Amino acid sequence: MSFSTPAYGMLFIAVVLAAYFLWRLWQWRKRALRSFADPHLVPQLLKGQSSRFLQIKNIFLLLALFFMTIALMGPQWGEEEQKLKREGIDLVFALDLSNSMNAEDIAPSRIDKAKKFIHSFLNQLGGDRVGLVVFAGEAYAMSPLTTDYTSLNSSVSALDTDLLWNQGTNFSAAIDKSLQILGKNPETSKAIILISDGEDHEEGISDAIEKAKEQHTEIFTMGIGGDSPVPIPMYDSYGAMEYKTDDNGKTVLSSFHGEELRKIAEKSQGAYIKIESVNQAIKKLNAALSDLEKKSSTEISSRNKKQQFQYFVALSLLFLFIYTLTPTKWGKD
């Protein structure tokens, strides 16, 4: 036998304390009766009252508490098959971690604004499975599809442009990696949410978009960046900042390329949204995603340990019922 919520076992301490309290109460009652009158007169004064039945009554109460504690611990034994039917959209966030995302034309920075957007979007979800991909010159899966939004939020908080050494903005790699996470199940609506400043995309984007179409996956691009070119701040391990320079020592300026993102969205039958206000961007994305039909996935079967708490609840209620029926007056000792 195992337990699904063993922490409730701490309540056994309360059961032991209750037993000690009832025993002390019984002892006090005996002393009080002896001090009240001579021992041979007590039975005459307490006509029909039995200390034996009072003890038995208390035992029934303690047994009721004992079995209820076991029930709360979630006893399990044996196995049962469960069939689940899940409804919702499968989403993968593909976040650009190239150095240009450090640009501060969007306060506090492009990358921080993008992370805030993902946090806010996750916090209003319910039921949809979400995965996470990061990319620069290459793409990496950070999380498979999950409904554990708390864990995803923690993963997003830890993201930084220093995470990836191979720099660039490889959209095709990001889409390919996202498609791997989403899979090819035609029964589920799927979408990739690509967040980037749109700068320096690699070749192969057309092939990636075609592959997304084949897998019935729409791509929603989220643009982040200002209207004017800005320098890219770079931080060393001590937190000192200097702007990125080229091989000639000239400061590199980063420009936002929203048109590239718009083209990707249009070719994949998705939508392009620029992140200016996080709340407004979320509203627009929700509206765009609502056009995706929420199909039911195929039935999922799983074998789990069978919950057996009901037997202990029944025992607890039985002893509680007997407790209420047990009299304290039943003849004499």
C-alpha cells in the first residue's frame, strides 16, 4: 500500500494528543468523584453511569479519527486504467536570444519585454499545453508540451542572451525545433508563437514554413523593437557594460525588422502582432488564436494506482456512528 498525500500522516500526532487528553480527562473524573464523596457512596450518587462505557465511547471516537487520517493520506493499491480526452491548443513559444534582443529601445530591453509578455500570457492560460524553444544561430528545446505553467514561468525567468554562444537569428531552426515538439497529430490544433526583433534571418525559412503547413501548424510572429537603430549593450561577468562593436571597432546598431516577421506569419496563415503594450498584445494574440478550432485529441489511456480511501472513510463514519449511539449510562460497574 502507498499513499498519494502522505503529509496528512502528521495528523496522527493530533490523534495521539486526543487520546492523551481523553485519558487525562478520565483520570481527572475519577479523582473528582473520589474527592466528592466516599467511594462506597459514588455509585449511589451517579445512578446508572458507567465509566467502562465512557471509555469504550472514547475508543470509538479515536478509531474514527484514526481511520479518517488514513483516508486523508490517500491510500492506494492495485491499478486502474483511466481514459482521458483532452481539448485545447498546443502552443510552442520560440524566443529569440540573439544579442540584438539586449537592445533597450523597448524598456527595459527587448528580451525583458518579451519575457514579461510570455509570463503574462501563461498566467491567463488554462488547459492548453505549452512548450518552449530558444534560438539564435541554432535552436534548442527548453520544455516539452506541458500544462505546468509554474515550471514554464521559472524556465522563462532564467533565459538570457548569454545562454547561446552561436549567434544569429535562425528562424528556420526555431520553426523546425518547435515542430518537433508539437508532433504531427492532425487531431490537435497547433501553433508556434515566434518572438523576435526580426533581424538577420538565415536561409531555409520557406522550407520551414511549408513543413509547418504540412503539420497543420500556424505561426504567429510577435515583433519587438523600436523604430530607430540603437546600439546593443553587452555585459561581462562583472556586470560592466559596453556596446557591441564590429571588427573595425565601430558600434553596431540594431534595427527592428517587423516586415520579415509579417511575411512569415502571412505565408503560414498565422498573424503578425507587434508587442508595444503587453496587455494589448495578449488580447490580439488571444483573438487570433481563437480562430483556431479547438479539436479534441485522441483518447489517452494511462494506468494509475487505484485510490482506496473510501474504505477508510466508511470505517471512520461507522465508528463515529457507533460513538454517537454508545450510552454512558448502562447499568453499574
